[in-house]
Amino acid sequence: MKTYVGGQRAVSVDEFIELALGTPLELWLGEPGESAEERAARLDAARDILADDPAIFDAVTQLAVDVLGTHAPALLNVTVLDRSRTGRGRASGRAVAA
């Protein structure tokens, strides 16, 4: 399956995100080993982009929610533990074998 964003083909997840955002992913996440000056310049550029297009924050947030909901639903599910199987909450306080 081929994925296109705005008429351009994305061949990796990073390229898909970059095309969807319109900016390189590294701009928002940084890069390993960046200096304090590089980080300051990156954050300054990111602030300029957000100032020029305030709606990008909502678009990025929605993209993150969509990606998590589609590709990692297990991360969003909460499982309630059955305490009755462990013996907790029982008057005797003894564990019950399952």
C-alpha cells in the first residue's frame, strides 16, 4: 500500500508525519546531541511557526490522537483488576488460589 499526503508519497512513518505537519519532525522533538545554541534556535523557529499558524497546534494534537487511536489502541485501554481473585478485601485476608 502506498501512502500519499498532499500529492507526495511518504515511504516511512517519519516522512508521513513530516508531510502531514508541513515541518520536519526534528523541529518539534529535537535531535540527539544538539547543543544549547541549536536547541534555542530550534525552539525559536518552532515558536515562529506557531505564531504564524496558531491552528497547527490543534492539527498536531489531532494527528497524535488519530495515530494513537489507530495504531496503539492497547495503550488507551484500561483494564480493571479483579481483586476478588487475589483475596484482597476478604474478611479472612487469605489469598484464594485460582
